Amino acid sequence: MLFRSATHVPVGEDQKQHLELARDIATKFNNDYTTELFTLPEPLVSKAAPRIMSLRDASAKMSKSNPSEMSLIKLIDGDDVIADKFRKAKTDPEVLPGTVEGLEGRAEAKNLVTIFAALADREPADVLTEYEGKGFGAFKPALADLAVAKLGPIRDEMVRLLNDRGAIDAALEKGAEKARELAAPLLRKAQEAMGLLV
């Protein structure tokens, strides 16, 4: 991202620290070599879903390191598996409120509404307006259907690519070549600033 002079980088809330490291490196280089060569990128965090939490424990983020397969959605999960994980996601016995404020203290409910909103490209408040007063018996199947509709095509393309290693290698090589071409002018300027090129 530094060699692309990115001004904003889309990241999850828990990924901001990686961007901070890039900003620190850019700042140090710019200060050490008295230049403004590297742009300091700002994080662009999704407002709808800044952090997706575990389907089994909404106090922990969704992570592949979690020992429970039911706590996360994998991009290679089949439609039935995705639907089953959402249907069995931990919730509470209360109905959905009409406002986001009504989700306070209800981490699992808030997590599922957040996921729904992100998948539907809607605001959580809009989702709650639609499902206000409904229980999870109605909400979770709708969420499962939405997740399958959105994630299924991504999975299908991923599986197709995984079965065509030649295409993956070619795409990686093409991308690496393009990255080298795009980075070359800025790399040269960095080397000049460091006195490595005359």
C-alpha cells in the first residue's frame, strides 16, 4: 500500500494495528530522509460491520483459530453448512427490538443483526425496523438464506480457482508483474532519497 500511495485502506477494526505499522514505517522514512515520499494511509473501517464476532460467543471475534467449527463461516462451507451454522448460532430468548440501542447488552443478537446488515448492504437500524418484534425463529432462517445467497457464489469461484492451480499461478505472476511495474517509480525515488542511486 505504501508503494501505491494509498490514502485510505479498507480494514476491519481489528486490523488497524497493521495499518498503524505501515504508517510508522512511512513516517520514519519520510523523517529520516527529509522527504514526503510515502503517503500516510488512513484506515477505512466498515461502519456496518467493523468487527464480526463468533457465532457461538459474541464476546470473541470470528476466527479460524477457534476450535469450534460452529463459531465461524468458512468461505469453502457448503450451502447447508452455512445455513446450519446460522440456525444454530447462539442467541437469546428475546424478540428483536426496533432500535440499535435496544441491542445493548445483547451481544449475540447485535452480532447477527450486524452480519445481516453487512451482507444485505443495509444499516442495522433498517434491518431492525423490518424484524422488530420478531424472534430468532424468523430472523435466523432469513439470515441463513441471505448468507447462502451472498457467500455461495464466492465459494463457487474459490473452489473453481482452487481446482485450477495453473490459473492461480498465472494470476499471481500477472499480479506480481503489475505490482513491480507500479512500484518501480516510487522504489527508485526511495533508493535515490537513501543515496543508493546517483
